[in-house]
Amino acid sequence: MSNEKKKIIVFGAAGFMGTYLIDELVKQNYDIIATDISELGEIYYKENNIPYVYIDITKKEEFSKIASGKYFAAINLAAVQPANVSSKTYDPREYINVNVIGTLNILEFCRMNKVEKMIYASSHRNTQGLWRKDKAIKEKEGRSPKLSGEYAMFSISETAAQDCVEFYGAEYGLKTILFRLPPVYGYGPHTEIFKEGKPIKTGFQTFIDQAIEGKPIELWGDINVGRDIIYVKDVVDAFVKVLASDTAHGMYNITSGKYLTIKEQAQTTAKVFWDPASSPVYIERPEKAHGMDSFLYDNSKAKEEFGWAPQYNFEQMLEDIKKEMKNKKYEYLLTKRKMQLKGEA
């Protein structure tokens, strides 16, 4: 019996999910090749003795940089997302170039190199027309992208990319798996994001900062509005489990399956981060709009087909993030985020 490690190539390795995922895949004894266009990511992976290949996935010729060999799986986490795009750098063609052409180039790489399986991670934004707070969306309900607003081109590009992934599965027999992800929380990228092209501090980080500083926590708008989120370590666990499955294929909702309201989020954040010597203070501001979208997903298919279910509830997630903040293992993700906001990455 061969003891040879299974080789996995991860595209978009320098991102938030890629960093957490590769750390775990190395622990799982996979042979990893990391690829991205981040010089900061290249430094990080070299320091951790993980092979890194600088590749622009929009350019087919760049894939020749990847060493030939037998690849068990390719994981595509590379994407242009509105949260990373400023009004100065916005170009709708970039969504197509990276999210569609880039994915197509990865699929061609998989086909030419007879990669056993390809896993594509995408957001849930192209189901926007199906969103409702009273019923969980199942995979079989398909997609319904919104064709206006800041997420429109992003959703259009991801829908096209998903179609390409499914085509390669049907046409060439490539074992393809798609993960549909709601907002993925964790330590690293959730300090600030771009909203409609402008940098803002996230509500998630605002609650944490207010709790740590002992400042009144402001609750805007309807505080009973909520959404389905997922912790990055639960997403990583889904990758690990689906890699071990011989039968998993198609689309899976990788979500908490829980409706977390603004009120619950604020109260739980205070429970974890507020100094226990005093009681948290909340100020309700119903007149101020929070702009939060409301959605919920059914994640039972993943459990039924490859044995995955989320292990962290929101409080457990925050407790774990608190530990990550102290050990600073993924501190480079914060540096990378700051550089993105300054237009340097």
C-alpha cells in the first residue's frame, strides 16, 4: 500500500479561507501547493515551508508554472468580490476575467492533468431572488441573481462560473463539487470592507470593539432581522470531509442553518467580549437603517451525503475568535486587509 501523500492545489491560497484551509490540510497530511497573486501571501507560505506558485488565473499561459504530476484535487477560492473592490478600482470586466475566465482556466488545468476532483467555493449572492426569513432555501431551488446594485456583476459572474463547473462535470466526467457559502466569519478580514466602493468598519467588528471598550452597543433598525452565517473553521471542516468522500458531487449549502438576529448577535458579542465586572449597555436606534439582508439556508444535504454539520454556534465562534486574536497566528491577514484598503494589495 502506497504512503504517498495526496496532492492538492489551492487557488486563492492567500485569502482568508485559503489560509485557514491550507493550515488544516497540512495537518491532514495532504501535499499542498498554494497559488495566488499576493506577494504577502508568498512570504507567508515560504515562512511556513509550503510551496507557493505566483499565478494570475486569468492568463492561461501562467498555468505552465505549475509542476506536472498527479493531483488528487484542485480547490478554487480565487474570486473578485465587492467587499474587496473600491470605487477607484471598480471594473465590471474584472468580475468576468477572474471569476469566469479564471475558473475556466482552472477547469482546463483539471481536465488536462486528469485531476480527480475540483471543488469550487462561491458566495450565496446569486440566490438573492429566493431570500426570505421564514423558510430555508434548499440547493434544488436553484439560483435567482439580482441584476442591479453593487452585487449584480459579481452574481452574474459567479452564476456563469458555476455553470462552467457543472459543464465540465457533465461533459468531461470531472468530479465537481460546489460549495454555496453565506457570510463566512472569522479572525482576519472582518475589520473593514468596501461597501458600495467605500471602506467601512463592519457591524461585526463594531459590536466587538464596543464590547471590548465598554461602550454602549448601538442596535440600528429592526433588531429582529437576521441571517445565516458560518464560521470559517466549519467551512474548512466541510472541505476536509468532502475530500474524503467518494460520492459527493454537485451543489451544497455550507451554512449554519440558523437564523441569527441582530439582537442575538449583539447580546452574544457582549457576553464574550464585555468586561464581566459591569453589565453591557444597549441603545436601540430603530430610525437608523442597518442595511442587513435576511436569508436562511437548509444545510441537510451536506450532512446526508458526506457527513458534515457545523460544530460552532455563534458564541463558540466568538470564543474561538477571541483566542485567535490573542495568539496572532493569522495576523498577516490583518496586514493584507489594511493593504487592500490602501490600494497596495
